[in-house]
Amino acid sequence: MSFLSSYIHYIGCFSLILIGLYVVLVKPNLIKVIIGINLMGTGVNLFLVTVGYIHAGTAPIFSEAAQQPEGMVDPVPQALVLTAIVIGVAVLALALSLAIRVYDHYGTLDLRKIKALRW
Amino acid sequence: MSPQAILITAFAGAGLVFLAGKVHSHLRDFLAVLSSLALVGLIAWSHGQYGPDNEIVYVPDFLGMELALRLNPLAWFFAIYIAIINAASVVFSLSYMKGKEKLGFYYSMMLLVNAGMLGIVLSGDFLSFYIFWEIMSWSTYLLISYRRGPALHAGMKYIIMSLVGSCAMLVGILSLYAQFGTLQIAELGEAIAGSSSGYVLFILMAMGIAFGVKFAILPLHTWMPDAHSEAVSPFSAVLSGVLVRMGMYGFLLVMYSIVGLKTILNLGAGFFNFHYILSWLGAITIVIPTFIALLQNDAKKLLAWHGIGQGGYMILGMAFGTSLGVAGGIFHTINHGSYIALLFLVVGAVEYRTGGVRDLNRLGGLIQRMPVAFFGCLVGIMGLIGMPLTNGFVSKWFIYKTLITEGHPFLAFMAFVGTWGTILSVYKLLHNMFLGQLPEKYKEVRKAPISMQIPILFFCFVIFLFGVLPGIPLRAIQGIQDTMGFAPLQLTMWGLASGAGALNMLNICFAIVIAFAVVLLLMRLGAKPRRVPQEDSYAAGSSVPAGKYHHSVEFYNPLYQMISPYLKDRVDQFYYWAADKAQGVFELTRRIYTGYAGTYVLYIISFLALLIFLQLAWEIW
Amino acid sequence: MIVFQTFLVLVMIVAALAAARFGDLLDAVIACALVSLMASIIFYFLQAPDVAMAEASIGAGLTTAIFIFAINRSIRYEENEKTD
Amino acid sequence: MRRLISLLLLLIVALGIFLCFSGASFGAEGASRAGKLTEDKVNFGRRYASRGLEENKAGNIVASVVVNYRGFDTLGEVTVLFIAAVGLAAILHARREEATPSKAEPASLIVFTGCRFLFPLILLLGAYIFIHGHLTPGGGFQGGAVVASGFLLIYLGCRGRGLRSAGVAVAESLSGLAFLAVALVGLAVGGSFLLNFLPKGSAFALFSGGVIPLIYVAIGFKVGSELGGIIDNLSGEAR
Amino acid sequence: MVSPILLIAVPLGLAFAIPVLGLASKRVPRYVPVIAMLFNLVVSVSLLPHALKAPIVVRTAGWAPPYSIHLVAGPLGVLLSSLIALIGLLVAVYGIDYIREGAKVKYQILYILMLVGATGVVLTGDIFNLFVFFEVLCISSYALVAYRGDSTGVEAGAKYLIQGAIGSGLVLIGIGLVYGTFGTLTMADIAANVSSVGSFRLFVSLAFLITGFGVEAAIFPLNGWLPDAHSSAPSSISAILSGIAIKAGLYAIARVVYTVYGASSILPFLAVLGIVTLLIGEMCAFGQEDIKRLLAFSSIGQMGLILFALALASATGISGAVFLIVSHGLAKALLFLASGYMIYRTGSRDISSLNGIGKRMPIMSLCFTVGAFSLIGLPPFVGFASKFTIVRAVLGTGSTFFITLLAIGLIGTVIEGAYFLRIVQGFYFKPAPEDSPEQTEGKVPFSALVPVGLLAVLILTIGLFPGIVGRVLGPAADDLLDRTAYVQHVMGD
């Protein structure tokens, strides 16, 4: 149980990362690939937050002056993840707009068929 | 005159000519001739002004190195030789190039090549040597490509080999710098003295590849026939006369000025001695190209192959490291420059008047139409063969003499064989261009214009002058040899005064003049020849109607059939094969970029996995 | 508590696998949204309410909407040809 | 084949990652186990937690980190979103010119009215979230996203009532410039970019934390307008 | 002294202001990038003397370095930011008239932001901030590659984005591992602690960071996007991508490997990688028919050489690499810019269609020739000086391993010479294709001639007087090599 409590989040986040990577590697569909990137991004965010987590910690928010900072989880990864989430959604939006344009031009989203540029 | 002034004149001339070409064509031509002649003047004037006054650091800090120029006997000798041949070619170009396109480019590149070569010989350190070497290389490349068509291919061949050479040279030079912390030629000589023979050999190899490519020593020669035959004729003269001989300058500089005579002679053991191998390479370079030349029907290709072959003599002389041999090598360099330039100019003149024909099977009988060109050709091939009274005789004499006194009968035999081949092939050149029947279409051919005749006659004069009075250039060569630590030769104005190898051109000259007079006398005494028009020819007593003339085609056909299977340029074929294979590999390599994004991501992940795997397996960090 | 979190993680992984598996892109996107939602809840349990809010509104909400727009303007089904 | 190779490679990566956790202590949890968490040096997140309140007088340490300590990141991040919005518009620009405006089915009256009713409430909620970012969970991003979801609602429920692009552009520009201006005033006043130069007030009050609420409001507007712009562009409403 | 933070803040502000300005006037936005980059150039150059004395450490939010993000404007950073501003300025001038289609105003915004990203990457001292600016750079380049919305651009953009997104995901994992280990994000702080921890985890984080940054730096197996993106983007963007963006990636790798990790034992691996990249790039470029694709592959080759030189771990080696970054930036920008109008003129990107262009566009083709010669490394152009420095550094190490690699690498140079000189030959000595359409839109405006000409002049000038850049190279190399000094400057007050 203690193993689970220490590592379950790590297992979860790296599973997500690996599943995401696998999707990108194997699936030829552009939107599927973008889903893969999105999954990977979620996994990375989860990983970062987990890094800053302390067992039985409290959120890094003071609601009264008397609150003690000792048990608080690390706020920095959370700040980083906020940034990362926004960057992720930015990339995602751009990727999807590209996918729309690709579909306009090629009539397909199959990356194996979108090979005008090669060699 | 300081070397700096010479170089500034040279480079400024090249730039100004280009700009002048935008303004007016006469101004451009005038400036081109003026600056090339001015260079000859400047260099001639600076004769003898050697020593520390003329060692100039012109860039004190180029990436932490000093760039210096200097003038010494070796530099001066080569500089004047470069400048003269270039000036002659520029003068020759005036009418040869008239009406062609991009003349501003042509003249400025001509002068830039010239400037680059002058820079090479005047540079006092290897970095500026390399810089000027490269400037010369790329400007030459542009000039070779100037004629378009097959010239493009020739240019590519040239520049690729040249790049290989310069990469090797760069490695060699910088290895010297890494080893000794200086690139000053003067200081390197002392620094290198103590280093191991393996290192010296490495340096010689690295530099030797670069010089060998330029010099067209046998396995590295394949660019030369194409380039020489495809370049415009005045530039072919420069190319074959001087540019190729920059390799000679390089060899002299590295072998004798820097590494030093003693080290060179003791490099390697027994038969596998450095200068031994070099001389064998030289000998092979004499024989094979000369016989390939025999098979050529393109006048310029024929000359180009001779250019390679004659280079073998120079190597042969120079590699031995005896006073006589090196003197012969250097002397042969300038001699060869004079008559090969002459021959290229003659071919150029013929080409100019016949509308670009250089196929020997389609020419003939031009002797009366172009007498000056004929005379030039005659003198040129006399020099090439090495007939007495011409300078070629003297230098070849030196070289043979060296071979015999050093006891190398095989090498001497190969050199002789080379000379026979030369005689056969240049006779073909002379005959097929000027003797025999005149084809109908060349009836209207006129004499070469005066601006072509001047350089031709000038070179004829030089050939005879140095042939009769070899002391003039040999003095200068003596000066060079002094700086390299060779034992002095006993020179006279007429030749060599030392005991066994004495050579007195005065006597020979005298003998020849007498013989000539006797022959003339005999001919006068015999039946008077009756002059007939050239076209009026008879066979078996009846006149041959026009259109049924036998022109001299397929010279040496039986010989050709006999030897041609042995004389394929297998090296060239090998290079082509290798290039072909390499291109196949390149094409395969391109397939890495499949165009499928998933594959690219696969590469990324494999890279990551590889890094992790390496660490797991071998602990790379 | 830990059991609940483990359950969440497992649901998240299963949803991710489903997102990888579904041939209907719309289904895959919904699965993806589920992943985000689970992640958001996990963030909350990891004492990161800020991140949880951001993930819920951006990751689960907006992202899904954007995906659906894009699918709307291209095609809905993955072309099922054998990958090599 | 491809799957096999991919799985193999991912296995190696996974192995590598797995071995990462076998060694010394990792993360805040590890530091806490090793008993080093009280040292500021080990983990500077610690320092923010322990001193952040008095330094910035903002109850939400994350807000204080996002806007102040790591405000420069946030600037970059807002820029990224801006890039995405602009780039997306640029990429879809050509399409917009090609596309023929399609008449969408108007939504039913109930949905329409419901949306119009909900829209201001959603905006209000978003504004609340980003104004209170320094006190409670939430902030510029979350609030901005909520605002954007309001626009999404408008798009879904009230077809044909998109954003006015000029208005979006102005909002984007001005909020971004406001962020920069606040940061640059810090540079001018105290010699340090993003300096919290305003009086910080007392903690836990609405007007506390110095420039943090100001910047969060700017971020909120910027994120909201940019995400709104993205939705607007992607939804393909031809205008 | 001006604060280096203005190098980022001012262009950013101008970029934010463009949408409003664009509402006011259609013409104004075209000149904003010029103003922004001019400002950056002036500030960067004026900072250079200060940075040479000691790195300028700028804190944000008023807190001392480990507790807030800070910029470290060392010699290397300021040199690179000057280069970015210089090339950025020239390309911005070029872009005034070059950009004719698509969303022009948006192009200008993205253009500034891309350069801001690159400037941020070279100036920042915080590893997560490095990532953020990296994303600014990458995402704006994805958008710019595809901004015309044509089929090749969109395809290249999509592929670039996929790979870039994977790369940045990997970087983020690496940063997470680093943060978990050290609890800090300041590069100097990590560097100070890194020697105390020598574990597998550290290596894995390094591997993630190298792979992630390597995607943008176009190291061999990671560069599948590069030929597509560089060839499909508008020429002005290709110039920036090749001249600056990939260098920023390489800078990030160098910074991480040298300063943060001090990982000298993986340098031989990087050297091998560099040579492989060089060879692959040149080999692929050889057979290209598309001029921009050829230039893109040639960039890969040059990046390989830069990486190789960086991996030498000697002061001369790194200064050679930095010098090559400068010279390649100038030359490649010149080549792309020149080819941009050539492509407009002939309406085709085929090399064979560019035959005989020397007559029709004499200045452009002359400048192209200068750039090509410089890339090959022919004197007296700047490429020679930089390649020369690298070769000197390799031989200076005296290690057989590196010398062998160099010898292999020089083959790449020869291949490069072969294909570039073939193009130059085509320009001047091959007849123009018969059916070449005379596009009137290809008339080269003044705003294009100026940057191209200036780049050519710069290439020649620095080639003749390498001391102009040479003085900064030594300190720049030390900046990268000397970890303890870096840590002291940043941390020690």
C-alpha cells in the first residue's frame, strides 16, 4: 500500500505519457496524433504536480494568517503546470487549425498519404 | 618594391577591370593590359630586394595569427614567371576574346587568378598561402566554366578535386600550427627540424595531396585534360603554363625550404624512401600521359596530356634532391611554361581563325596562311621535345644527367621513352595543323592578328634565349638553391662549367649553326625546287581534283590500335565509378526522410531510447 | 483515500487507452476529455486547486470544444487501413 | 512491425524512467522524507511557501509565484497564447476568404434566451475568478478560460452572434500592453522588471498583494479574448 | 547601461501593439518589426562591452537569482542576441515588400515574437524560462511556416508541429526530473549542485533535455521536420529559421550540457553525432532539385559541424562553433533571401529553372554566390575564417579520435562544395530554360536589395577582418566553458 501511495501518481502520469507517445508513433491520423500529444501533455502536467506533492500536504493557499506553511505542497510546480497547460492548449489550437487546412488541401488526415514533401 | 604593393596592384587591377567593364570595353581592355604589364614591371623592378625589409606583416591579427608577405629568390623567380605568362595571355586575349560575352568577368578573373598566384608565392606564412591558394582555386574554377557546355563538367571535376586537395592542405597546415604554434614559413623550417619522421611524412602527404592535385601527378591528374581543353585558349596557356606549376612551388617550399634537404633524403628506408617514391610517381607521370597524348585528336587535349607528362620530368628532377636535379626541375618548370603557353596560344590562334576548330583530323596545310603561328608551333614543339638551341634541351639535359649520375637507369629509360612519345605526338600536332593539304574551307584563313603574334613571338624569343644563354635563368635558380642549402653549381652564361657534366651551349649552338649552314648549302647546290601553289597537288602524275584530297587523318592509326587498350585512363574511370556509387549512396540516404511524420517521431524516440540504452549498457556518463 | 485515487488513476489510464483505441474521433475526443477530467480531480487531491481549475476549464472544456470544431470541419472517422 | 518497434522503444524509455525513481530521494515528497524540506536551499518552492505571504501579501502562494516570482514565465506564456491566436487566424485566413458563408440553423428560442441569460453570468463568474486570484484558487488563466467558455456558449446557442474581431484585437492588445506596462513601471520605479511596487496592503483583503490583482486582471482579459478569438476562428463562422 | 530585459520587453510590447496599430493604419505594421529589431540591435551592441567585462545578471520581480527568474547577459548571450537582432533587422527590411499574400499584419506580429523567443532563449538563466521562450520561438515558427495556408506550407507546419510538440514534451519531463532532484530551476543553482549528485536519474533528465532541444537544433535523427519546414516557409522565414532558430536550439543544448550539467563525458558522443549530422545533411542536399530544400539540408550539415565543434570542449573549439554560428547565420540568411526573389522571378523552385539567372538578376546572383562561397568555406569570406578556427581547434586537441572525425567531416565539405558550385555554375554559365516565364512581380525592390547587399558586404568584411567578431569569441567560449565563474556571477552577491 505504501508503494501504491508513493508511486500511483507517477505510474499514472507516465502511463499517460507513454500512451500518448505510442499514439503519436503508431496512428497515422493527424487528429489522432494530436490527441496523443494532448494525452502526453496531460501526463507531463500530472508529473510536474506530483513532483511537488508532499504526502498529506495542504494546498499552498493561506486563508488566514495563522496557517502554518510547513505542511504545504510545493507551489512552484503548480505555477509551472499552469504555464504548461496554457502552452498546451495553444499548441493544440494551432495543431487543429493546421489539421483543418491539411484536410482542405489533401482531403484526408492520413499522414501516410500526406507526403508531398519528402526526400 | 614591397610585396604588398605588388599584391595591391594585382587585386586592385582585378577589381578595377571588372568595374571598368561596366563603363566601356576599351577602358577595360586597356586597364587589363596595363595592370598585367605593370605587374611585370613592378616585379622586375623588385629583383634583388630581398631580406628583412620586404617581410611585411599585413594583417597582424587574423584569428590570432600573423599574415605576412615576403620576397625571396624563390618567390621572385616564380612571381616574374607568373606575371609574364599572364601578361602575354592577357595581350593575346585582346583579339581572341573580342566580341565574346562577359568580358569584364573574364578579364577580372584572369587578373584575379594572377593575383592569387602572386599571393601564393609572396606569402610568408602558410595561412595566407592557403587563402591565396583558395582564391586561385575558385577563380580558376569560374574561368574554366566560362566556356559553358562541356566546360561546366570540366570545371566541376576540377573544383571537386581541388577542394579535396585544399581540405588535406588545411589539415596539414593546421597540424603544423598545433604542433609548433606558428605558421611563419621562416620559423617553421627551424621548428620542424626536430620532429619525428612519421610526422614529417604526414605533413608531406597532406600537403602533397593538395600540390599533387594542382600539379596533376598521376593518380590525381584526371581534371587536367578536361579543364585544359575546355578552357579558353589564353587561359589554357596560363593554366598549363603557370597555375599547374604552383604545385611545383608548393613542393619546393615544403620539401626544401621547410622540411629541409637532409630530412627529405632520409625519410623512409631503402626503396621506400619518400623522394624515391615521388620520383617513381614522376616517371610514371611522364610515360603514361605522354602516350595517351599520342592518341588524342583534340589539339588542346593533346597539349594538356603533355602538360601532365612534362610535369613528370619536373618531379623527377626535383625529387632527387641534388643540386643539378633540382635546378633542372625548376628550370624545366619555367621552360615548360614558356613553350606550353606558346603552343596553347598557337592553337588558340588557329582556333580563332578557323572558327573554333581544334580537331586535328579536320585541320591541315595552314603553313602559308598562318606563317607566324607555324613558326611558333615549330619552336614550341622543338622546346617540348628538347631540341638543342631551345631551353627544353638544357633542362632535360640536367634531368637526364641527374638520373644517370645518380644511377637510375630505369627512371632514365622511362624519361627517354617519354621523350620519344613526345616527339611522335607533337609531330602529329605540327603536321596536322600546318602541313599537308589545306582543306578547301580554310582557303580564306588569314594571318593571326598582331596582338596574337606579339605573345607568340615573344615566347619564341624566350625559348631561344634561354636555350642559348641558360645562364640567365640559372643564375636566379642558383639564388634559390642557395637559400635551400644546395651545393652551388658552377654556372657560366652558356651553361654548366663543372667537370663531368659540363654543358656549353655556345659550342652546341656553334655546331648547330654550322650543321645548318652545311645543310642549307647542300640544298642550294642540289636541284632547285619549283614552287607550286599549295592546292596544286599531284598523285601518280595527274592532278588530284578538289574534294579528293587526302587529308592527314588518323595519324598513327596502327600504333593507336596497338597501344590504345593499355592506355585507358583507368584512374579517371575509377573516379567516375566512385562518384556514381557515392551518388547512389546519397540517393539512398535521402530516403531517411520518408515524409511520414510518424517515422520522424520514431526517430526522436529511438534517439532518446538509444541514449538511455547506452547509459544502461555502458555507463557513458 | 489512496484507494480512491488509485481508482481515479486507473480510470484515467483506461480512458487514455480508449482514446488511443477508438476509431471514431469524436469518441476518442470524449475519452480524452474524460482523461482531463480525471486528471483534474487528481490535481485536486494533489493539493493543487489552481491547476485543477485550469485543467477542468481548459483541458476538459475548451480543448474538447476545439477538437470537436476541428473534427466538424474535417472528418469524423479514422481511415482504417493497416499500419505498416 | 511498426507497433513492435514502437513498443520496444517505449519500453526502454519506460525502463529508464523507472530506474530514475530507484535512487536517491526525488521530488518534494523525497525531500520531506529525508527531512530536508525545511531548508530553503533544497527546494525553493519551500521558501515561497514560508515567505511568500509576507513578501507579497497574497494569500494564494501559487498566484504570487505565477505573477511575481515567476512572472516572466507568465509573460512568455501569455505570448504563446497570443501567438497561437494570431497564428491560427493567419492559417485560417486564406480559408475564410475561400469559404462561402453558410447559413446556420438558428437555435430554438429557449436555447437562445437561455444563452443570452447565462452569458453575463458566466462573464461575471470569470471576472470573479480572476479578480480573486490572489486570494482563492483561480486566477487569470482560469478566469480567462471561463470567459472564453462564455463565448463558446454564445457560439453554440446564439448562432451568428460572434465576437467582433476588432474588439477582440483591441482587448488582446491592450491587456497585453497593460501587463507589460505594469512590469515596466516596476523596472522604472525599482530597477527591476515586474517589481511589486504598489503598496501591498494587508493580506487576505481584496485590495492586497500589490500588482498581483492588476496583472491577473490583465491576464484574465488577455486569455479570455485570445481563447475567445481561437474559438471564434475555429468555429468557422463566416462573417 | 540599458537593462537587457528591454531586449525582450520592448519588441514584445510592439508586437502586442500591432493589432491596435493595424486598425489605425494598414501600412504601419509593416515597419514595426524594423523598429523593434533596430532597437534590439542598438541595445545589444551597446551592451556588448559591458557583457565582455562581466555577465550582466538581471533579476525580475526584485528577488535575488535563485528565487526568481533572471537573465544572464553574458558575452555569448549578448553576441547571439546581437546576431539575432542584426539578421532580424535585415530580414524585417526584406519582409516589408516580400510579404504579399495571406495575413500580412499577423505575419509581422509572429515575426517579432519569433525573434523575441530566440532572444529570450539566449539570454535567460532559468531552465523553465528557457523552455517558455523556446515555446515562443517554436510555436511562432510553426505558425509562420504555415501562415500562407498553401498545401506544402500547411503540411510542413503540421509535421513540424508534431515533432516540435513531442520535443517540448520531452523537455518538460526533463525539467520535471531536474526539479524533482534539485528543487530549483535556476541553471546556476543546478550547476552548483549537480556535481554532488551523480546518478542515473541525472543522466535520464539530460537525455530528455538533449532530445527535446535537439529536435529544434536539427541534430541528425531528430531533424525530420527541418527540410520540409525550411523549404515550405516564405523565404524570409526560412532565413530566420535557418539563420537563427536552429541555433537557438543548439545554444540550449550547449548551455545544458556545458553549464548546467558539466557533462564532458558525453561530448565524444555528441561529436560523433555532429559528424553524422554533417554527412547526412550534405549527402541529402547533393541530389536535391529544389533550391530551398537544398539550402535546408545544407543547414543540417552546418549544424552538424557546429555541434561537432561545440563538442570539442576547448576554448578554440567553442569559439569556432560560435563563429560558425555567426557566419552560417549570415550566409544562410543571405542565400534564402536571395533565392526568395529568384523564385518569384522564375516562378519555380527547381534549380534548373534558375539557370542563367545571373544575367537577369545580376546583383542577387552575385550575392548568392558570395553566400555560397562563404558556406563552402572559401576565403576571403567569413565561412573560411570560421571553418578554419574549427579545424585549428580540432588539430589543437591532438586527439586521434577528433582528427579522424574531422577527416570524415571534411568529406562533407567537399560534397557541399560540389553542389553549391554546381548551382553557381548554373547561374552564370548555363543557358536560361527556353520557356522561362518572365514574372514581372519578380522585380527586386530596393527594400530587398539593401539587406541582401548588406549581408554580402558583411560576409566579405568579417571574412577579411575576422577580428571584428573574433574579440568576442574567446569570452563567449569561456562563458560556456567556465561553470564556476558562471555560478559565481549569478549566485554570488
